[in-house]
Amino acid sequence: MHTYHKRIHSVSADVTVITCEHKEMNLVCPNGRVIEIVYANYGRTVPGTEACNHASSSNLACFEEESLSIVAGECDGETTCTVLASNTVFGNPCGNTFKYLNVTYSCNCEF
């Protein structure tokens, strides 16, 4: 089983965002709080009927193992962050599959 989670501390409820391949994901924390990435995967683990419907969505075992470190490297400690859900950023973990970026984050006091 693939698990790409981390946790330092949290003072807010986690937020999960899914952004389809080729689109930008925007993460925002209000009131001067900062982003902490808890989970990230660029790939596909659910059918197209559940996320980013596309004809090429049958591979449900698509994981990019560096997703967490890539997104955390861009976003941890920031109040806003934009990440492109793209093979150019994450590589191509599974060919012939329409992917999405799935990120869970919290908004915390500065760390």
C-alpha cells in the first residue's frame, strides 16, 4: 500500500483538493496561517466517475512516490501556493492514464 502522509502539527481541519491533469491547483490559508501538506499524490486511484472523468481513467493504481516531497517543497510554510498538475512537474507515473493531483493540507500557525 502506498502512503504519502506526514504530520507536524495542526490547528485547523484538513482540506482536500483534487485538480485534474493540466490544471493549476491553488491552496490558500486565511488569517496569516501557513500551509502544511499532509498528503499528496499525482496519479489516479479512483475511477473517472469519481474524479476528473476521462476516457483514459481505468488504471487505478497510479502513484507518483515523490508527490508529497514536491508539493511540500513548493507549499509548506506559505500562505498561498499554486501547483500545476502536470507530467512536467511530477513525471509520468503511468502512461496512457489521465491523472489528477490529490492534496490534503492544513492551515497552521507559522512553523
